[in-house]
Amino acid sequence: MRIKNFMRSYGAKILHDSGNRVIVIETDREPEEIVQRLPKGVTITPPDKAAKAGKERNEHDELFVKALKLRASNKYRRMKDQQVPGESPEEKLLVTGSCETED
């Protein structure tokens, strides 16, 4: 919680959080301005370098970073922009599928 409070005190908006180990922020401040005041052991990494950062990351952190990179990709953004609400196979199944469960 300490790092989130620190980031908020500098006007950063927390966009994603994997449990305080990987936190994605949005800020108008220059990274150098924040880096100078970071608590010991905390680093700032650009999104395109995030997959290689962090010595203590676990499988959850790796999956979290991969998902963020996917969501930030041009292909994903194009597909989301073209998606019609209610038209994905999963959404259609929710509307037409049975509420009963199999034993």
C-alpha cells in the first residue's frame, strides 16, 4: 500500500495492480522526477521493457505483464474497436445458453 500512496501523492493514476509487485501507472510527470524519490527496491520500467524487469517476479507477475502487453498491442486495440457488443461467441452463449448445470 505504501508504494500506491507514494504514486498517488505524485499525481499518478493507478491503472493496474497485480498485488503491489507490478503496478501500472499513468502520470504527467517525467519518470526522472519520480525515480529520484522512489523507495528503495522500487523501479520504474517502460511498458515495452516490463517483461525483462524485476528479479523476484513469479508466474502471476509474468502473466500479468503479458496480458498488459497484449491489451496495449495495436492488433488488440483494432479488434476491440471493431467488436460489436453482444456479438462475441462468449456473449452469445451467455444470452442463449442454459442456466442449468450438468451433474
